[in-house]
Amino acid sequence: MAPNATFELYRDAADEWRWRLVATNGNIIADSGEGYRSKQGAERGIASVKRTAPDADIEEVGDE
């Protein structure tokens, strides 16, 4: 993950909870991709990313 990136937790227009990971330059580098009914659900999504992303493999996909 980018150094000093920040998770932002917010409600969307449908009143669902979402998160986004924002780099220090303001660019969004990841987001929840879905709305959560509860704030706790969105926080669990953030925790999952924090726990698993540092060890995630990189796989190149596309036309061969």
C-alpha cells in the first residue's frame, strides 16, 4: 500500500457506507466497490484490505 495513504469512510447518495483509500496526492487508489448497510460492515472491509493486501500476489492478465 502507498505510504501515508488514508482510508476515508463515508455515506453515499443511497445512504450506504463506503470506503476509499486516498494517496497523499489526493488520488483514489482503491475503493469498496460496493455499499455496506452498516458502518461496521464497511469497517470490516477496510480491515480485510489492511490484513490481506500487503501479501497479495500480482498477476498479469489480458490478451496473450
